[in-house]
Amino acid sequence: MAQLLRKAWLIGICLLMLSNQSVADSLADAQRSYGEGNYARTLKLLKPLAQQGDASAQFMLAGLYAKGQGLAQNPKEAVRWYRMAAERGNVPAQFVLGVMYHRGGFVSQDSVEAARWYQMAAMQGDTTAPFILGLMYGKGQGLSQDYVEAMRWYKQAAEQGNPAAQFNLGWMYINGQGVVRNHEEATKWFKLAAEQGNALAQWNLGLMYDKGDDIPQSYQEAAKWYRLAADQGIASAQFNLGSMYDQGKGVPQDSAEKMKWLWMAAAQDNALAQLNLGVMYEGGKGVTQNYDEAFKWYRMAAEQGNVTAQSNLGWMYSKGHGTTQNNVLSYMWFEVARANSDSDERQVLMVVRNSVAAFMTAEQIKEAKSLAKKCATKNFKGCQ
């Protein structure tokens, strides 16, 4: 009897192995058909497997319904098959359901439900889901803001090598969010992210080496990381690199390189770069003096709220440099700068503003004050 049972058990195992091999072959065949764009054949191969409960087939079938490939698009069926696959432990299906509930695609938006599916995927090793959970908890996106929870999920994603999570983890360490502030840990995670090409981490490392924030100051290291971030289009890194070429810090002093990086940053609306270009053109420093160019760059920076650029516009209108002389607009920009500045600068700007008022009528002063108020309500845009 025992021998017969053992023989039956062995036969069962063999049949199971053959069945599993058959399913694997059918799935591989379905993937080939899908890659060839033969969606009708893909559907024919997948449907019986999905109906038999194969989670991978269910996930792939859901994708066909979601995209309308090989049959009419059917969001309801897509969600049904994604859910069946997810409940059977299919990680991609769990992640997709998380995204659907997060964004409100094919289902009603539900952040709590999104977090539930993201957590299931994260617990099975998905590397993107824990990063998204970190964002949701860190920013309070549909969930109560919880830095401790954000930290936990960022750390999981960071340890799996996710560079965005590594950067965010470093940011939380440097700001003491959900954890005791720790510059050493912040530097460690910034470096890991930066070495994987994360531009924000590269820029922050540049800042840390530039200022010597809890790490040995090194202008060479600062310039290296600024350049890597600048090459990826981070405007602040471009401005900082331009400043280093201006001062010869960590790199040889080079006016051409300075101008190149300042122009790139200014073109991306970096207000400090725009201000610096204005100063250079107004004073003819490293470039041919050009009041029109100076006025243009000051105005761009002023419209972004830069107090120095706003004050400089006041001077340009007062002197008629790069624009028609206009005391009303000169007063307006000095008043805008004064109201927008900190307490230390306000007194000085008030004195300068009043020096312009000495050449104005009471009616002109009233008009200038009205324009300044309107300018502030328009967030400094289109002020005339």
C-alpha cells in the first residue's frame, strides 16, 4: 500500500511539473505574440490561463483590456483582472492598482486604497512603491502627513537602490524630519544618490562642499558636483558654477565659462543669474556696457521678486538708462523693493525712494504708490 501511495505521489508531482511547464510555455508564447503586435493571438493564449487562476496571465490580460489591444477597451474588466492578479500576489498588478487609486484612473481616486496596494507591492520587494509611499506620507498627499512613516518607506526604497528615495532620505536627515538631524547620514545618502546621477543630490553635495557644512570644505569637490548637476539642467547649480569661475574657486578663473553658465541659468529664470547679468551689462564688467541688456535682465529678475533687481530698476528709470527716464516708475520700483525687503534694507530704500520724490508732484507720488500696490498684487509681473 505504501509503495502504491508513493508511486501515485510521484505521478502527481510529474503531472504538476508538466502542467507548470505548459503554463510557462503558453505565457512565453503570449509574450512573444504581444511583442510581435499580434494581440488577437495573445488574447487567445492568455484568457484560458487567466480563467484557470494564473496571476501572470491575469495581469497581462488586464493590460489588454486597459489598452484596448485585441479587443475593445474595457476599464471595468481591466480593473477586475488587475484585482484578481493582485489578490493572488502579483506584484506588478498590486503596483498598477496603487497607481490607479492614487491618480483616479479607471477607478475613483482613493489615497487610502492606493496606499494599501502600494504597501502590498512594497512588502514583496517592489522598489518604486515604497518611494511613492514615502512621498505620500512626507507631503501628506491624501494621507495624514507623517515624517516617521515617510522615513520608513524612503529608507526601504533607498536601501534597494532607488536614487530619488536616497536623495529624499538625505533631505530628511539634513532637516531633521522624522529623525534626529544628522549631516553625516545626509551626506552618505546624497552621495549614493549623486553617484547614480540624481541631479538634486549632486547640487546639494556641491552646496555642502562649497560651504563646508559638517564636511571638510573643498571647492574642487563643490565644482565637480555643481558641474554634474549643471549638465543635467539644474539652474541653481549652473549659477553656482558660474560664480566659481568668476571667483576662481575650485576651477581656474574664466570669464567665458562664467558667462556661459550664467546665461544658461538665466535662461531658466534663475533670478540671481539674471541679476548678475544685469550688473555686468550695466557696469561693463567682462562684457561691453549695454544699458538695454542690463534693463532687460534686471526686469526679469525683478518680476521674480528679487529685491536688488527691483531697486536697480528704480535707478535705471531714474537715470533713463536702457529705458525712457520716468520718475513715477522709478519711485514705484523703489517702493516695491522697499515693501518686499527685510527690515535692514527698508530704511535705506525709503531714503532712496524719497530722493526721487523730491522731483515729483504730489499727484505723481500718489500715482506711483498706487502702481506699487498693484504691482505687488500682480506678484511683480507686468508692472508699468
